[in-house]
Amino acid sequence: MSREVAYFPGCSLKTIDRAYDVSTRLVARDLGLGLVEVEDYACCGAGELKGNGINSYYLPARNLGHLLRQGQVDVMVSCNVCYHELSRAAYAWTHQAQIGEQINDMLRAAGEPPMTQSASVRNTLDYLINHVGLEAISRRVVRPLTGLRVAPYYGCLYHRPQAMVSSVQVAGEHPEHPHFMHDVLRTLGAQVIAHPAETTCCGGKNLLSDEEIAGRLTGRILSQAKAAGAEVLSLMCPKCAGGLDALQPRAVKAVGEGARLPVVYYTQLMAIAFGHSPEASGLREMESGGLTVIQRLMRQLASAAPV
Amino acid sequence: MAKGAGIVERSLVRDADILEHENFVLDGIDVSGRWNTMLKSRVHASRDLQAWDAVRQNLVATSIDRCIQCGMCTAGCTVAHEIPDFNPRQFIYWVRTGRTEELKQQANVVWRCVGCYVCTHHCPKGVNTAEVIETIGQWLATVVPNRMDPAFHANHHAYRRQLARRGRLSLPMLQATFLRSLGRQHELWSPEMQKTVLKMLWDGRAFKALAMGRPRRWRKNRRHVAAQA
């Protein structure tokens, strides 16, 4: 391994969204990254403790404290919710002195390692593009996704809020029209389908408690991507996957058949392009037909290949 | 005739603000019929600032005081496009002008914020609107819990309980707790869920979710998770 970087998978990737974790690890290994998990992790807070004032920083700061104790400063995060929570805590610790002190007081009182310096929280997508580089990615592509019509979907917490100066903003991501996923998908040889719902919210926070609105919001995203001509939606957040993939029947119920669209993680598309099998990329664990789309693509590629 | 049927732009007026009389004599003049429909006075005489005090005491929500009521938050709001009554600019206005009663009447709407941060992103004055609205919602949950949907409380408690006990989230267990506390556990076996549940049992993810463990010495961390602001 040429390079080591800390990695925070979080609760979802450790359990039901294993596909995202597995494909992130495959891609990282191919690109020469050694992932070192943050030890003794806790939940990032998952956005559920936001109304709790200073306590809302506790869980993400605890994770960053453990990261720093491991001697790491950079941490790569795949889940958008974890990425947002950790970035939020890192920002508050660095730029809001009063909050920073209170965070460390809480951590010390609980016997946890305090934050000793500003941690650098990197989104996996940003890390792959800006640390590894599109050129290195394109060198690994052995099975270009030629002809696959992919709609990129970023969700909310990847690039918002802008004032939080998270790693994607430092890297120069466009705050209204992010394009890093577009860039990666193009590098994989896919046909990128732009659509109006690339950054609209899936309503994931109230996926359980406000089913009706969550159904309409996910339905809106899926139908807009499909109407733009996509055959598969590429996402980067396990919370979005909950509504767009596993609970897609709700979206279909809310807005009709136009919302029926296979959904996969962008890391899975990368793994496929890097030559891994659909099964190894975790496509069997997707609920909305991602496996079928990729198998069809692979048949097309095989029949088009020169004998 | 429906209440206030004669009012132009009827949808903008709340039922509770319309006064109608069978026979109404005003200064000796009989104004029965169409002309006896009155609107309650909009003079705002009693400012109730308890919501404002609560929100400002919360470190993450102090930015509420920078609001200039421009409405960029509501203009871009994800939820406002789906629920016309969801209006973050108006919620902030009610808090800061002491219209606590109006705010409480919308308690079942305020919590529906999805936390997408479009409002915070668009705010020209640096209000962290998303976290302000979340804070207002949490305050309402402590003062008028009964006006909020049982699903809100079920979701809230399922998350808090699991975070406090285990320090990690097991989403299948979260969903089970949520549905059980609403008496809807049969939905775990609904056609839309059944396929996923069986698959997770088959490929071992269900087992992983049950056996995810908890962080070391978790007991000492608990109070920060269970605490209110």
C-alpha cells in the first residue's frame, strides 16, 4: 500500500448498507489507498441531535478525538450524514472558540480523548478526485461503462451548508451545481445524464416519521432523473439509499411508475469499471434492480467487444 | 354556507380568525346577512418571548437574531414546496415578535423540516436557519407535545433510546422500535419490506445489525446523548 488514510464507515455502512462500504474498500484498494478504520467509533449523531445545542457536537467530536489519538488527521468518510456531522464538529472546534472549549470539557468529563487539533474531514468522493486524481482513476478503468446512462445524485449534506467550509468547498466544488461525481462517472466512460434534481433533498431525515412527504420527495428525484433519460441513478449517501432504493415502492406510490429507477452507489460503478464482478461490488444488496442494469450492460459490452 | 364564504382570498384567512353572526346589530343598524362577517383584530398586544429566549440560549441557534425576514429560506425550502404551511421565515418572525400562540398552532408542521440546509445555504445574513428551525421544533416538543404527530415522538424516542443505550444505530432495530411504539409492527412484514427483510436475513446483514456492539465505556457518554439542549 502506498498511502494510508483513516476511514470512518459509520453505522449504516457497518450493517445494512454494506454494499457502499464494500465497494468503497474495493475502489480504495485498487487506487493504492490503505484504509485504517477509526477505532471504537460511535454514531455520528445522524442529524438527530441537532436541536440539542452544545450536546449536538458531542458524538462527532468524540469520533474525531479517537481519530486524532490514533495519530491521524485526515479521515475519509463515505456516508454524507457522517461527513456532514464530522465536518460540522471540526468546523465548530476550529472556528468557534467558545464551542470548541465546551466540546473538550464534555469529552474530558466522559474520559474520552479530547480534540487536540483541527481534523481534516474528507468526503470519499472529494478524496478520490483531489488526492488520488482523475488520471489515476482513469488508469484503473479496465471495463469502461460505455453507453450506460447514469444520473448523478448528490443529496443535501455533501455540499451544504457552504458556510461550513467542509472539504468539498475547500476543493472548489460548485456550491449550487456540484460536479465531482459527474467528473468521476465521465472518467469511467459512462454517459452522464444531467437532471434538475441532482441536489434536491430526499427527505431522509423523516423517512420513518413523515412517510408521505418522504415518498413525494424521493419520487420527485427519481422521476426527474428518469425523465431526463437515465437508466440508473448514482448516489453517495446511505440515508438517501433508504428512501430511493429500499423504499422506492413508496416513491412509486406517491408519484407513479415514472419513479421506478434502479439506484446504485457511485463506488459500485467505479468497482465495476475497475473490473470487479457485480456480486463483489455488492450489487446484489441493492433493492431497486441495480444488479439487472449492470448485468445487461456487461452483456452489451461483451457482445460489442472485438473477437 | 361555508364559514367566511364571502371572503375574497379565503385561503389566506384562518377559520379561527373569522367571526360570523346570525343576526347582528351594530350601533343600532341591522347588519344581518353578508355584511356580518368580521375578522378578528390583528393588533398584536401581548408579546410572549419564551420561545425566543429558549432559542437564543441554544448556542447553535443564536444566529436567529441576524434574520432580516427576506424570505430566501422559504423560497428555496424543500418542505415548503410540499406543505404550504411550512414557512421558516414565518416561524422565525413568530419567535422574534412573540407570537408564540401562532407558533404553537403550527407545532405539527414545524418538525417536518428535513434538515437539507438549503435555507442556511441561501441566507444572505448568515442565519443557520436549518438548525434554528430544528431548535424551534425541539422547543415545541417540550411545550406542546400533544399537538405533534405520534410518529414524530416515536421517531424521536427510537433514535434517542438507541443512541443512549448502544451508541450506534442499527437501522433495522430502529425501524422495529419505531413501528412497535405506534402499534404498527405488522408493517415490517408488508410486501414492500418483506423482500428486504428476508434478503438481509439471508446475506447476514440482519445478524450484523444485531451484533454491532457498543463503544467502550459507553455508560459515561450517555448523558450527552440523552440530554435536551
